[in-house]
Amino acid sequence: MTEPSLPELLHAAVTAVGGTERPGQVTMAEAVSEAIDDGSHLLVQAGTGTGKSLGYLVPALARGDRVVVATATLALQRQLVERDLPRTVDALHPLLRRRPEFAMLKGRSNYLCLHRLHEGMPQDEEEGLFDQFEAAAPTSKLGQDLLRLRDWADDTDTGDRDDLTPGVSDRAWSQISVSSRECLGASKCAYGAECFAEMARERAKLAEVVVTNHALLAIDAIEGAPVLPQHEVLIVDEAHELVSRVTGVATGELTPGQVNRAVRRAAKLANEKAADQLQSAAEGFERLMELALPGRLEEIPEDLGYALMALRDAARTVISAIGATRDKSVGDEDAVRKQALASVETIHDVAERITNGSEWDVVWYERHDRFGASLRVAPMSVSGLLREKLFTDRSVVLTSATLKLGGDFNGVGASLGLAPEGTEGEELPQWKGVDVGSPFDYPKQGILYVAKHLARPARDGDRADMLDELTELVQAAGGRTLGLFSSMRAAQLAAEELRSRIPEFPILLQGEETLGELIKNFAADPKTCLFGTLSLWQGVDVPGPSCQLVVMDKIPFPRPDDPLMSARQKAVEDAGGNGFMAVAATHAALLMAQGAGRLVRATGDRGVVAVLDQRLATARYGSYLKASLPDFWYTTDRNQARRSLAAIDEVARKAEIDEAARTAESE
């Protein structure tokens, strides 16, 4: 019996999920298959609606190698595990004559901990453990969440937080979960044989396809101790997010509150001398944090350096002291000890990293109105780490709707540690980029309008002309507007202003409800507008007439005082490169490409992307940014933009009237 061809397999899978084969999907599947066969690396830009998940799953399953698929969002993980993989496996089973197993694997804190659930949790102020279920008032929100978690623990097969519906607060979940550092270990835990996290790992070891997230992929690469099973193929979906997720995992933080918690947890376990040393160091650190000014610390001030060294040394002394003593008066000693050690080890590691002063790290101080002061340290770049850890001993496929910036893949490639495409060299990972296009006809479905007549935006300045323009565009569109703003302050100001100017169009504002509720309400009422900042640039999927105008208030360059971005930009300039284009423009291009992608989500969608920043039309870098966006029809004519929006609105309203009439007749 002959082996099934890739087109046969793809056709069976697409039919099984109720989709339609698209040329871009076929091209993608062929490119992925070729990369897996020859062990090379591939960057694939696949527009919304291409069906990229099947474009990589089918060739990966056909090969039969162990595959890890890493995504940035929970939504895509669930889609893969609950929809795409079950249907694809069922469809391919008769053709492959085997049934590939698949599993999802997350970090340990995503799973309910049976030890903490049944034995209680360590408490900072008291010795031993306490019963969180008795401590929380049954009538409080926390008490209700904890009681529901206890009931759910008897029914769940996975212990996975995301399988609990509706969810619970972070505070409630933290009381029945542990981090990897706090975990006793399956061999030492009374509940090790039933541990949900361990069962998830065992399922992953047996699976042919393991679905995980970028954060766990980063931990696997950074920490050296493997948490993912050995695999021959790595597929990174939503790959435009990878660098920021890896940077987040590699970032350390010290706050006075965090240090004081470590002091309290260690006090009952370490000897008095060691505990007092840590207490004294914590007080010195807290005093300096109250005095510090926000911003990057290119050199650590002498007094802060001494405070950090004192903190590091005291933490090391406490770690040794806790390891040398075993106080049987502490209830469930191992759990208390583990949590105390985890807290103190984190303090030690971050303090040591900052005092070591690597030229590859960026250190900065920031103060938040709600969370207070913090000292943070992050890698200048993760490109070297990714080149070394990601692109060795396996084939890597990275895919997203936005990987090609300014017309090529080299900008994203550089951030991943890849040399320009086609560069030869023994130590350089070989890769190629493929743009498989989009099923959408962007020039016919969308217009890119740049408000060239507006004044150049000043940092944090009032933009009365922009608000006038925004008001007119929203009126022309009949609502139906997703407003993407470069700061929360700008979004709030615009929402307040338009609510008073055009009250007939409800304005939803990020932060006033949960993101899920906002998007649901935005999609439900075509007259409604939704305004917000960063998460809306990438997290909104509302096909149809509710989103026919996407507005960007200005080009989303990073703030000039962003410590990490400015440090990265300076490093490129010091090396002789163009720091602005390599860092700031690339950052803006990626966000704008994601934001513009909110407009056309289905073949019937029509609308306008309006950029209220003249620099897209007038600045030299404007062409680079425009080349990163979908190929919409382009104009700077404000009257043309308004006429087009009004015409699209009229068609949408007529369709809504016709639909209402049909519904009334059927009833």
C-alpha cells in the first residue's frame, strides 16, 4: 500500500474541520514538509484565514517525528487541543494507519496542587501551615472561589486552571497551586502519585505532538533543566510574540514587598543570626528604594550596590542556614521549607545578577502607583540565547500573520538570532522565509487612510485636531470603531471626549470591564466603539460589521524613556547600526501590522484603517512601516475616507435591516 501524499492528507484534514483548502495553506504545508525533511529552519508569514494550524500540523503528523507546538495565547492552545488536533488525527488515522497521540503541557503553577489543597499553605506571619478554606469567610468572593476549587478538585481529570469554568481570581488560585521552586517533588510528596502536573508531564512524554506556551519553551531553553520532552521538530505559532515572551521569562525583579515576604518566611527556619542579617539587609534595601528615581541604571549607584551585596550575602547565609536545620516544630516542615527557600533563592539570584553587572543586562528602577517601587534586570537581547538554544538539533518552523516587516523577514530574523537570509557560515543556522499570502483581497476589502493634514503629534501633548478627526470618522462609520491608542492616557482622553461629543455611539474603554466582556459587547452592537491600548492591538478578533473602522492615534514607537528599548537601540548604534530602524521602527511596524490585521477577519469584511499620524506619509521611515501592513488601497484624502466609511456603513445597516426582517418573518 502506497504512502498517502501530502495533498491527500491535507485535503482529508481540511474536510474534517469543515474548512476550505486555500493556495496559501498548500504552499505552507509543502514548505513545512520540506523543512522537516531536510532539518532546516523556516519562517512562514501566513495571513489571517490561511488555516495555518493545519498548514503545519498535517506535514508534522505525516512525518511521525516528536513535535512541540508553542503558542503565545491560551485561545490558540485550546483551539489546537480541543478542535484542530482531534479532528485532524481522526481524519488522518485511516491514511497514516496510526493514531498520533497529543497532549498539552504548561508550567507547574497552572495545575492544582493536591498537597496544598489538602494540607494547607504556608503563612508568612505564623509557624507552619494554615487551612485557607477555614481562614477565608465562606461568604466572601475568596471563600466562594476556594470552596468551588475544593469541589472541582474531586471532579477534574486534569487539574488545569483553564479547565475550570467560570474561572477564579489569581488570589484564590495562588492558594492551591505552587511554583516549580516550591514543589516538594513527586518522590517526597504524599500526593505525588496523583499529582496533576506530573500526570501532564507523563502524558507529554508519550505524545507525538505536545502543545505548550512560549513561556515554558523559554524556561526549557534558559534554565538548562529540560521541562519539555525531547523532540525533533519545534513549531512556534504566533511567533511575532516570541522575543517579548522570552525576554519576560529572562527578566528578574526585586521589590521591598517581595524581600520582606522572604524575610518573614525565613524567620522561623533560619537561626536568629542569619534571620537578623537578612532583616537588616531588607531594611537597607527598602530605604534606598524609597529614594531612587525611575530610569535606567547604566551604573549601579554605590549605596544601592552595597545594599544589593548585603541582600545577596544575607540571602546566601539564610539558604545555608535553612538547609542545615530541621525544626520539627514547624507543621509540614518540607512545604514550609520549600516556600521559604524559593523566596530567598529568588532574592539571592536577582541581587547577584545585578551586582555582577553583566554588559549584556539592562538594569532599571521604576515606580508604579499601585505596586510601588521595583528594581528590574533584563537581557539586552535574547537573540544570542535563541540562536544557541532554539536552532540546534531540531527543525524549527516559526509562523505568524506578521513576520515580514518592511518587505522582508530579516528584521524578525535578527531578533531571533538569525543572520540575514541566505548568509553562509558554519555556525549560522540556515533558514528561509516564505510569505504564503492571504485569502483576502486587501486592496478591495480595505483602505489605509493616513491623516496627512494633522499636526505632527508631540509626546503627551493635547491633540485637539486628532480628536476632531476621530469624531468625524466614527460618525461616518456609524460607530463600528476599534480605537488603538499608544497610551492608556490617550485612550481615556479620547473616550471621555467622544462620549460627550457623540453620545449616540457607546464608547467602551479598556479597563472598565474584563477584556472578554468588552470584546463580546463590542461585537454585539454595531454602533459601539471600543478604545484601548496594547492588548487590543493584537487580541481582538471581531469579523463582520461591528468592526469596520480601525483607528491608530499615532505610530506606536516605544517611549523614549523605555529603559530596555532605549538600551537596545543604543547598543545597535554603538555597533555601527541604525538603532532607530532596528529597534523602534521594527517595534512599531510589528504592532501596526497586528493592529491593521484587526480590520479584515473574513472574506466579507470591508473597512478602513485610519492612522492619525502624518509621519506615516511624510517621514522617511514611513515607507518601511507601510510595507509591513496589509496591501490596502492607500489614500491621504480625508473626504475619500469618510465617503467610503459612510458607504460601508449604509451597506451594513441595510443588511442588518434585512436580517431583522427575515428573523421577524421566521418567528
